[in-house]
Amino acid sequence: MPPTPRLFIVREKLHGQKWRSLPEKVNVRAKGVFTSRGEAEAFRARAERDEARSGNFWPLYPMEGLSSFLEFSNFDEGVLLDWLLDHDIPHPSTVTVDEENDPWLAWLQSLGPEKLAHLYEALHHFSFFEIVEISLVEGEYRPEDWEDWELHIPDPPPPQRPLPGTVAFPNWGTEDDIPF
């Protein structure tokens, strides 16, 4: 009997989320679907590079300060601090904020896309995406054939509210695409 065909799904990871993770087989947050692991790995590598250069600091926000970066880096603390200096990335303690604002968030926001890209380079074991392998189901996939977890997929988490002192994204896609 020939092996069961497989699909490889490249999907976003959830960083620091407070809700229960969906089962491995669920392809929510999918960025691409491929029939070979090689294609999926190549796509993931490109997506990782693009995301690291995008200026998206939110995956780093749940971390508990600079020392938490050591978990994702091959560098020890001294080398990581030197890396930051070499790439003109200020130490988080140098950012001054009002008492009611979050200094970690202020530091992340102050970096900008270029410095964030350099920071992500130092986080050798950090990734934005993961590859999930599933069996390919050919033909009709009737609900009576579904596994129990497919019948009881939990509702998605509620949208995150903006943090104090940050700007919320507009509500697009509503009345004539006018944010309100």
C-alpha cells in the first residue's frame, strides 16, 4: 500500500497568548500549504526573513525583558549586549517613559524596523512561523468522517485590546471602508 500523501502547512506561531492552543492538525493562521517539506521549508525561510524586516515587535512584547532573549539566542549575555551596541540598539534601561507607560513596550516601539531586524538576527532560535504536517484527505470529507477534535474546535480568542498609550488600528472593512 502506498504511503498516505501529506500536506505541509506553514502557519504563524502564537507568541505569549493566554488561550489554549488549537490542536496540531488545525491549519488556522495558515500562510501557505505545500505537498513537500522542502517547499514548505523554503517558503518558511522567506517568510521568516520578511517578517523579521517588517518592524513587527509584538512577538517580543510578552517576553520579560532583555534577559529573556537569552533563551532564543546562541549568545551569552555579554555577547548579546555587544551585539546590541554594534547594531546601535539601545539598552532597554536607557528609554525613559512616563510613570503610567510600559517601559518595555516603549523600548520595543523605539527600535524601528532596521534595529528590530538586527535584534531578530541575534535571536537564533526564535521563529514567527511553524510547519505542521497533516494527511491529505482526497475526495469528499463528510462531517461524519471527522475526528472528535474537528467537531469541537474552540472559538477563536477575542481580539486583543490596545495597550494603554498605544494607538489602535482602525476598523476597516466596515461601512464604505471608512474607519470609525
